[in-house]
Amino acid sequence: MSKEVYIRAVVKLGAQDPDFREVISPMEARRMGRLLKRAAWCSSKALEEAGIAMPDAVITATDYGCMENSEAFLKGVLNPEEGAMSPTRFMQSTHNTIGSLIAIRLGCHGYNATYSHTGCSLRSALEDAMMQLQLGDIESALVGWFDERTPAMDARPLPGREQAVAIVLSVNPK
């Protein structure tokens, strides 16, 4: 028997960045790229709006991951004479960086998954959350879809420049 699942909150960022200092300290923000700041802000605001301090699961979707960091890391590999490479760029270049950052910031030790299926990442993340909720494995899930486009990607036909959406789902209506 499946359970009813409720959308408790949806927070989406447009092209304009919010004041990240509302939820991210300057010390933390200085090591985060724009996409990570947007993901942290969106997630925090969605949980606040839903009235849930700690979700049972953090499930993220990204078609391309942290492309800005990936490109910077690869440029450093290709041009080592330009100086020492920062390990931060490498550590923040993987697709699961976003979900990990959110879970670490929350202190969430529950279910954590990242879906990176170009074109259907969000759908996969939502289906996973729905399944977990309906089976009774979790009672709440923070689902996020976070992507960025870089100048190197401008030749590709992608919708929009940035995606930053956080959704809180729950088996409890309030």
C-alpha cells in the first residue's frame, strides 16, 4: 500500500543571486563556487519554508555537475606552468559534490543519492524520493536540481543558464 506524498515547499532561483549571507557564512562561501552557493541557499530556504529542520534524505539531480570547477581543474592540468593547482577545484568537480555539501551542512546522515542522467536527472531524483517515501523508508526528502552553464558550454543547446531548485517532499501534509 502506497502512502500519499505531499509537496511541502518549492524554492527556485532565477538568474539573480540572492544574498547568500542569509544562510552561508563568508568563511564558508569563499571556498564555494556560485552553483554550490545557490544549492546551499535554495536547500536551506526550502527546508525553512517546509518547517523541516532535518530531512530523512538528500537526493540531488544534476545533468552536468559543477562544470565551472571541472573546467578550472582541467585547465590547471593542461597548463601546469600557470602555477600550483588548488585541490579545492578537484574536490568540487564531481557530480555528487552538491548533494554531499548539502548533507554535510545539515548534518544529515540519512539516505543521500545523486542522479546525473542528462535530460532526466530531476525526474530520476523525484522518482527515487517518491519510492522511498511511499515504501515508508523515509518520511521526508529534500530533492534538488542544480546545474550551471559555462562559456565553454554555450555551443550546446541547453535550457537556461542556471538551474537551482529545491523541493521538500513529505508523507505528512504539515
